[in-house]
Amino acid sequence: MTTEALNKSDLIERISLKNPHLAEPLVEEAVKIMIDQMIAALSSDNRIEIRGFCSFALHLRYLRLGRNTKTDKSVQVAEKALPHFRP
């Protein structure tokens, strides 16, 4: 089984093809609103759950020491929060 990358425009096109009664600009606006709401929820440190499909949550990566492989010197890697997808 191969996985295929799906970008926003591909998603809009697939939804439009499966729902010919919906105009593509309306599908595009709905997808944009959904993604904006997901970004806002994750930005507020909320978890997103799509029942029967997946969940998204933020995982905090703490400040740590890393290594620059070109110079072999230690560097500090800043703390950051990354979205985590769980099927």
C-alpha cells in the first residue's frame, strides 16, 4: 500500500468531485474554515478528535542540546510545540 500526499487543493478537488451538487468555491471556503479552526484549537493548546479517524494534539519538545553535524559542535535547540497526529 502506497501513501499519497494530499494537499489542500487536492482535498478540495476530491470533495467537489464526490459532491457535484456543491460549488467548488463553497467547498474551498469550508475546507479553509475547517483548517483555520484546527489551527486555532491547537494554538490554544486544545486537542482535536475526529471520531473514528484520528486525533491531533501538541507535543512539547523541551530545550535540549543538539549537535551541528558539519562542525561537530554542540548547539542549543529551542523549546517548541509540534502537532502530533494519532490514527
